[in-house]
Amino acid sequence: MADEFMTLECIDSVLVSTPLCRAVRRLRAVLPVGWQVDVVANGDPAHCGVPVVRALPATD
């Protein structure tokens, strides 16, 4: 399976795959200055804590 070939990293104590890390870096590169992009644990029990990407707009 593809999961066997993914490297896991830890971002803010959440284990994430390298493809997810690359997606976060790409998103940070195209968003305006001040936006925050994080990887967080999904709190929905139906998703078993799978990490998700959260983008927050800049605050003045």
C-alpha cells in the first residue's frame, strides 16, 4: 500500500505524512502574508484523530 512508503513527521505533536507537510508548505506559499496554516488532530471521533490542515486568516 502507499501508506507503507510515507514518512511521518511530528508537527505540534501531531503525526503527519510527508505529502501533507508538502501540501501545507505549498498553501503557506500562496496565501497572503499573515495567514496561519497548521496541522491539527481532527477532533471528530468518526475520523479517528486523522490530522487535518487548518488555515486561519490574518488578524489585524
